[in-house]
Amino acid sequence: MQAQDSSWGELLLGKNATRSIALSGGIALYATNTYIATTILPSVVAEIGGLELYAWSTTLYVVASILGSALTSKLLQHTGPRLAYTIATLIFMVGVLICALAPSMPVMLAGRLIQGLGGGVLLALCYSMIQLVFEERLWPRAMALVSGMWGVATLVGPAVGGVFAEMDAWRMAFGVMVPVSLAYIALTHRALPPRDSEAVASTRLPVVQLVLLAAAVLAVCAGSVSSLPSWNVLGIAVCAVLVFMLIRYESSATVRLLPKDAFRFSTPLCALYATTCLLVIGMSSEIFMPYFLQHLHGQSPLAAGYMTALMAAGWTVSEILSSGWTGRGPQRAILAGPLFIVIGLVMLAITTPMAGLGEWRQLAPICLGLFLVGFGIGLGWPHLLTRILQVASEQDKDTAAASITTLQLFAMAMGAALAGVISNVAGINDATSDAGIANAALWLFGLFTVAPVLALVMARRAVRS
């Protein structure tokens, strides 16, 4: 697995500069909204209720994003880049407005669903356009730049969410995304090419696979609402059956969700996809981190938001560090990443449940743990994604590009749903004391260490292949 030499100047100067800004802007919009929502969610629950639906806010957002990402290829071929970005951003903006005006958690969830649909299209468009507008040797740096926007969002999202939450004006945190969305529409219309009149007509959508994929995530999330272990186990069991059905159907389908042989265990694609999914699941426990920090450690919404965002900051730092590595560097990055995640999650499992910590020297291990989890994911991330595009057959290039977002979002949704199951069973809803919240933190981070351990096993297969 070799990477060709390239420089950041080639990506950020000349005609590539405006393209880079347009593509990375879509990720920045999605990621900033994600951190705003994560930061203000405790304030939302305090005003309109719905703590038992806490994880649903992220899960429905990501499930809708999965559906949106699957629609991207068809939308792009029918409309061209400019109109596709405009439609996606407008849908996203409608969801933002619904969230800003939501009187109850069910309405909030509806807004998050619409947000996710538009955001999923934006994410997939950004990854799909990389292979279309940049040379292959620039792909790792382009992947790092686009994914690195999650790091930019760590500066903006928690600040916006935290400031408005402390002012008891969380609705305005959603509202500020409206003018930003309008500005992004103007940017993409100027920077991206119009529709290619000779573009080939789009293929059919893998409807059956998408339904099974969404149903699998929702089954786990539905089970997570109950504090009864039997319902939680039932949700996970139904999810397993639906995923099995998805694999069986996809293996013989003429209209595929993933590139050919992606579910064959012996293939490089299977190892690459499994590694990326497990890495993302490993970091999904962060959705409860603001809640833990505010209730166990007395942190303000702003401080809790920034501490949680250290995970994305670590991701960005390691991506920038490793994106230019060549020779055996990418292989080492892919193998080392899961080890950093394991160390980070173990630190969080030990330190987060210790209620009453208030001094920053006592909170430092939590901050370091969050940073290490993100650092481990980003270290090999650009090389994993580039390798997926390289390994896919020529006729599956477009499918492979769209699948990156689809599986990343699926893993995020599954991780969020499983986090909800573990937290509810462990007693996060116990209103009598903080013992239930501390117990939830212990079990959540402890059990989530399994994901990066399995990722290390699959990463070894991916590197060997």
C-alpha cells in the first residue's frame, strides 16, 4: 500500500483552492451543527424534557444522514454539483428551523431527522467530489482536509452552543445556522461546475438495503428507550437479524449499496470497511460526555462542550500529521490508531465516573483520554479511505465513494444507539443521585473498548492485504 508524494500547496493554491474550500465547507457545516446540538442537548432536555430520548437525537440524525448519503449519487447525476449542493443545504436549513422552534422532544427529533437528511447529502457530496476534481495523489491530503473540518467545528460548535446554552437561549444556537447555510449556497454556486449535459443517467437506488440498514439502527435505538434489559437485548437481537438479512441480500443484488465483494470476509474491502466502522463506533460514546461533565463534574455547557470537542481536535491533529506519510507510514498509522483509542477509552472509564472533580488538574486525564480517542481515529483515517477508493474496481468507484459516508454514518448511528442502551441499563435515568450517572459512564466507556480492539484485528488484515 503505497502513497505518492504531494504537497499542501498543490491542494490549497490555484484552481484547487476554491474547490477545497467548497468541499470542506460542507463537512464544516455538518460538523459544526453536530457539536452545537451535542453541547446544547442537556439544556434542551432541561426545558422541553425527553431525557429517555436523549440518544435518539443523534441516532435519528445519523439514520437520516445515511439515507441522504445514499441519494447523493442519483441527485448529483440528475442536477449537477451546484444544484445538488443547493438542494441539500436547503433541506438542512429547514431542519434547523424546526429544531429552533421545537416545543417538545418529538418535534425536535423531527427537525433532527430533516437536518440529517440534508446533512447526509452534503457529506457524501464532499467525499464523492474528491475523486472527481483532484488527482489521485492528492486524495490522502484532500481526505485529511475535508475530514479535518471536524476539528474546525470543535472551535465553533461548542462555542456557539455553549454561549447560547448559558444564556438560556439554545434555540438561537440553531438559528445562527440559517444565515451560514445561505452563505454556503452562494459559495458552492460560485466555486463548483454546473451540470454536465453528457452525464450518464443515474442507476436505481438500493432501496431494500437502505430499509434494512435504517431498520437495524432503529431497532437498537428503540430498545435503548427502555430501562428493562429484556427490551435492550431484544433490540440488539432484531438488529443482528436485520444486518444478516442485509448481507445476504446485498451479496446477490444487482443494485448494490457497497462495492462488489465488500461483505466477503476474505477481501481487502471487507477488512477496510470493518476497520473504519469499528473506529467510528469507538468514539460514539462522546454523545453522553457533555451530560457526564455537567452532572458529575459541575462543568458549564461551554466548558463541557469544549472538553468533548477534544476528541475531534485529536482526530484533526493526527490526520494532518499522517496524511503526507508514504512508504510504510500509512500501514503503521492504520495499525497504531486503535491502540491510542483503547488507551483513551480506558482513561475515560476510570476518571469520568469520579464525581466531584472540579479542578482542571483533576480533569486533565479526562481531556487527555478524549484527545487520544480522536487521535487514534484520525491517524490512519485518510489512508483507510484512500485505500477503499484504490481497491474498488473501476465500475464501483462511485459506489465506493458514496459508501464511505454511508458506512461511517451507520457506525455513528449504531454507536449512539448502543451508547443509549448501555447508559439506560446502567442507570443514567436515576433521578435520586449521581450514582446512576457515574455507573453509566463506567460501563459505557469500559464496554466501548471492545470496538477498537476488534478494529486492531481487522486493521492487521487490511494492511496485509
